[in-house]
Amino acid sequence: MSKRHLCIAITGAGGAGVISCGELLLQAWAHEGGRGLLRKAYGPQIRGGESAALLKLTDDERYTAASHYDLVVALDWDNFSRFEDEIRLGPRSWVLCDEADELPASVLAARPTVLQLPFAELASTCHAEGRVNMLVLGVLGRLLGLPVGSMVELAAQKLARKPQAYRDAATACIEGGASRPMACDLPVPPTAATGACYMSGNQAAGLGALEAGIRFVAAYPITPASDVLEWMAGGLEQLGGQLLQAEDELAAINMAIGAAFGGVPAFTATSGPGLALMTESIGLAVASETPVTILNVMRGGPSTGIPTKSEQSDLNIALNGLHGDAPHLVLAPLDIADCVFTTGWAVQLAQQLQTAAIVLSDQFIGQSTAIVSEPRRYIPATAAPATPAEGAYLRYKLTSSGVSTLAAPGDAGHRFTADGLEHNENGTPSARQSDHQRQLAKRQDKLADFGFGDDWAQVNGSGPLALLCFGSSSAAVNEAADLLAERGSPARVISLRLLAPLQTAALRAAVEGCSAVVVVEQNHSGQLFRYLKGHADFPQAVHSYAMAGPVPLAPEAIAQAVTEMINP
């Protein structure tokens, strides 16, 4: 493949500042017109533990996890060992470390070039309050050809609220690290791009929600969704909205539903354990036809699982976790930039169709930061004003579209009851079979009959093989398709953005002419595969490639598995 990229891993203890080092390095790279991805890896401990900044600097914006690393900076080997299955080295790799006589067996087996650098000693030489992570920033900046002034300025901005001594120490250590010549032969990609945005997936999702009109957020912190709520707090305040931290996830979803009932577009964010707690109330939103959007940043499960790592294993609960017949929306952004569009689209769909929308992001997308081109926005169509009801207001009136006029408390002449009980058109609780059947059909048909357009999926490539995926798997699957094409097996990639209601007719049309379909996902049980098999009725042979986290999907492994499936 012609794409050029440079992969760097910085590892250390949780308080060593390796994430800050990676963030500043990527920001400085962005200032020079570069493109790149920063994955943030943490240990599952509440405090302390290990951390790693995993950078992939590249000449395009298809951001997949690195298959191997060109350069590893190990501030200590104890913490590096906890990332050994994610950080692969080879004989052409370079290692910078403080202690070269205690290399792990996996590093010795890879036979990289090892350069010893006494980090702590050099940092203390630069400044009495030496910062090892800033020394490393200077060293790496020099290897990449980054201006020292840019790194110093970015560090000063990051430390703006710290005492002047902190900023002085950072400056001295950056300059000291940048002054050290390092004989590393690294494949540095070109930096000529323009019009870049620097954002994480969680920030992008928050931006999409705010731009789509969200003005109330109820929040309960949970890894890896907490920072989307933290980021939205400032934006909401500027827009005249409010964010309220609830006492738990049950309170958060109920507050959001209450705000939406009051006429304010509402949102919450959580992860798998929180979504499990929210399901009863999401059913209330479906039954009462109250619009609400829930962002679920997936992590490894079940239970507490692996809270700091990524996995696409909440698909089942998002699709089927509500009791009773409770049709709702499920969407999944395909990458960091797409979080803006998909989350905005979900908010607007929830408002337009008066139902609950669950957006499935994950830790890989949510907590990674990337340099991206200006992201696509969701631009809602101009909605026709609601026609005032004649006579008595029927909140749940049976209409041709299934969508009824939605009033808010205080609207004159538009009072109604909204609760979890089944009801008639007026909202009066009813246990009559006829009312139950009509309202069930109303809630289902308004989703099934709605025209979602072409954004239900992203389709790339062509060929007799179809690769189906959703969410963050998209980049890895598209790269695997490139590998397959180079090996004489061209494939088309169908990355699903709208998972429910499943667009079966469009999906069957997308795979028309293919002799085989392979469903690729990052979970253990093949949740998407089973869902599609149960609803899409493919005429082709359908295969499953499901790999659990926490290690991200590898394009080479996907390509190899697909080859074996179609050529047994």
C-alpha cells in the first residue's frame, strides 16, 4: 500500500503525563499540516495504574489502530508490559528507554534498536522541577522536525492555570529534549494538508448534539463517556442550556425525559452498565412518544468488564434491551468526524419521530483524538409547522405518518396525559385490546415507513464480496478491503450507520451481485451477524468474523480471515 504512516507509543505510569505528551505532540503535528490519530489507553484502576499514548501519524484520514510501532518510548518497563498485546514491535522498530538492561522478553524477541536515555537525570539537568514527559516531547518533536516554539506555546496554553514554575519547567525540558540529536531513521509522513480540526469522538458527538438543538443534558459520570458530558457543559452554558449532574443513571435518563416532555431537546451519555439501568425509562420515552437521545460509548463487558477499553458488545441491548414491543432508533457513527453528523442526525430523528434514539459510539472513537478535515454536519430539512388540532386535542392521534402533534405543558388547549400506561388517542390510560393494537402499530409504523434517505450506510468499493460492519469497525474493514483488492479479491464495504430500523431493502440492494457476505464486528458472539441473519434474509452465503476487544480490529487479520472463509 502506498500510504505512509509513523506509529509512536509512549508508555508509563498513570501520573507520568504520557497522555499530555501525546496530546501536545499531535497538536504540534497538526499545526504543521499533518494528519494523525492519538489513542489513549488506560488501566482499569480508579486511580493510578498504567497509561499509553498511541499515535499514528499518517498521510490520510482513515484512522485505524497501528499494527506495529516504529518507535516506543518506555518511561518504565513495568507499565509497558501491560500493553504488550497492543504494542507490537519488529526488527525495524526503535525503542527509547531509561533502563536498557531490563527489557521485557517480548521486546527482546522483536529485536528492535534500543537507545538508552536517562529521562529523569536529563530532565533535572534542564530544570530543578524537571518534567520527564516534556523532555520526551522535545525529543520526539525534534525527530519529527517540529518547531520548538510551537511545542513550547502549546504546553504553556495547557499549563495556563498552573503556577509559572510549571510552565518554566516545561519550557526548559522541551528545549532540552529538542536539543538532543537522536539517530533514528523514522518514516515521517508528509505534512501539507490544510483545514484541519483537532477533536475527540466524544467532543465531536457533543458538538453534533449541540448543533442539532440539544439544550438540556442530564449526566452521571461513567468511563468512557464522562468527557463528552464535561465538554458539553461549557457549550450548553454559552447557548443558554443547562447540564445537571444526576445522582445515578436512572435519575439522568428520567431528568432528560422530563425536560423533553417540557419541550426542551434533551440528551444524556453513558456506557454499557448505565444503559442497562436506563432501559426501563427509555421504554417510557417510547410509549409516551417523548423524544430523547442517549449516547452510549461502549466498553468491554459484561458487568464492569474492561471499562477503559473498546468493544462493540452493547449492540444486543441497544436493539433489544427494552421490554415489550418498543421500537426505537439505533445509530452508530463510523469514525471520529462522523460523530458530528450521526449524533446530530440522531437528535433530529428523535425529535421528528418523537421517540428514543440510542447512538452507539465506543471507547476507540470516543476517547481517541484525531486531526480531521472539517466534519460533515447534519442539516435538517425545514419541517412544516404542526397543524393545530380541531376540537379536542388528541396527543396520540392516529395519522398517516404515525407522528402526531406534540404539545408542551402550557400550550393552550393542548393538555394531555403522558405516562407508561397504554392509552387511547387522547392519552387516557386504556387496557382495551383495540387501543393497544393501534398504538403499537402507530409507534412501529412511523419508524418503518419513514424515509431515512441514503445516510443509512456508507458504501465503498465494488466486487463480488461484501463486507458488512458498523461503527468504529468501518476504518479497519475498509483497510482490509484495500488489502483484499491488492491480492485479487475486490470487495465492497457496507458500513451501517442506521441499525434500527434496519433498512432491509436498501441493504439487499447494496449486496446485490455479491457471491458472499462477511459480517465483521468487535464482539465475541457475533451480535450484528445474528441480527442481520434474523432480519435481512440474504440470498448469499453469510459468514461471521467477530473478534472481542480490547485489542482493536486489525485489517490484516480481517483480510486473512475473509480469504480463508471465501477460499476454504
